[in-house]
Amino acid sequence: MAKYNYVLEETKDAGSLYAYCDVFNLHFIRFEKWNSGIALIDLERGKAIFNGQNGKSYIFYEDVPEDWIEVQYKRCVDKYSPISSYAANRIKFDNEAAVKKIVDKKRAMDY
């Protein structure tokens, strides 16, 4: 199986990942999927997997095949399951709120 290069970044939450990506011109487009506190994220140039359970992020550039990234996402979800639906939803809510907070601060600075 092929191995592809990625950037491993440890952050406290998805808001920190958003800020990191912004600095390196890898702007967020959207959270594509959440499962067991793990998110698959569309970036302007590539994709990222964010593990909300431990704060680790794996950033893949556009030259990495999407189906391979999807397999890695499923492996990460399987590795960190089972988790209660309440805990998974809490991780999702907290991390999406952290991103919203960063986005709101950025918008406030634009005016």
C-alpha cells in the first residue's frame, strides 16, 4: 500500500487547527464528516483529519488521493471507537464552536 506525506499538527481544538491552516494558506472550506469525535475536513488545497479526542490533526495536500484519505479517516474512527454518542456530539459541538469563535474574531478584525 502506498504511503503519502502529511503534516501532523497537535492542537488544543479545531479552532487552533483553523488558525494554523489559515497561517499556512490551507483555508478551511467545511467539516465534511464527523464520526466518534473525528472530523474529515475539506481544505482549499487538500483535506485534513482532525481527532477531537486527542487534538491531533493530519493535513493531506491535494496530491494525495481522496479515496486513500477516506480509508485513513475510517481507520482513525475505528481506532477511537466506541465512544458514546453524547461524548462524540460534545466533541463536535465544542470544536465547531472553537472554529466559529476564531472566524468571528477574524471577521471583527476585517472591519
